Amino acid sequence: MDSTGIAVVAGGAALIALTLWYFFGPKKRTLAALTGPGIQTVKITVKGGYSPDVIEVKQGVPLRLDFYRDETNSCSEEVVFADFGISRSLPAFKTTSIELTPDKAGEFTFTCGMRMLRGKLIVEPA
């Protein structure tokens, strides 16, 4: 193998490593802010994914998630919290609020309607 072949293989390996880190590497957690009389609030931007995509909240405390959809991609038209029986349309360039009270501790996934975009709601015991 000549130097060009070695460079191509090394570049490919680096791109594979970067892709694996991006999708499976550690995620930054965001704690819900307490606002108003005992309400947890998180603002989430939807643009090619959810930001933040890992959210920590307290069990038994009402939660409001404000989704701002900053795109027109059809994949992000809906957000689904299957474990809570919640599905909402997200109009482009508008904020949509979802309110719920997480009554059990654990990790719960939320997705787009196509299940391509993913986020995680981590409910910590009270």
C-alpha cells in the first residue's frame, strides 16, 4: 500500500471514530429550572435534533417543556412521549408547550414522529 492508500484508510478511520463519538459519546444533561409555584420548565430547540436532548427533572413536580421548532424539516413536525401517551404537532418557527407531571422515576425517550430524532427525559426520584 502506498502513502495515498494509507492516508485514505487513516482518514476513513478518523471519520468513523468521529461519527461514533458524535452519536454515542457522552451527552450533556440539562436540569429543568424551577419557575413559578413549583413548576419545572425546559426550553428545547428543534433543529436537526433536540437541544438539549437529555433533560433531568424531579419526580412528582409539574413539568412544562417548551419546544421551539426552528426549521421546516418534515421529520420534526411532531414530538412523541410514548411512555406518557403524549403526541404533539410542532408548527415551524413557533413554540409549543407540553405539560405533564412525571409520576415515576426512570429514563424515558421522546422522539419525532418518524423516530429518527431522539431525546431522553431522566426523572429523578423525589
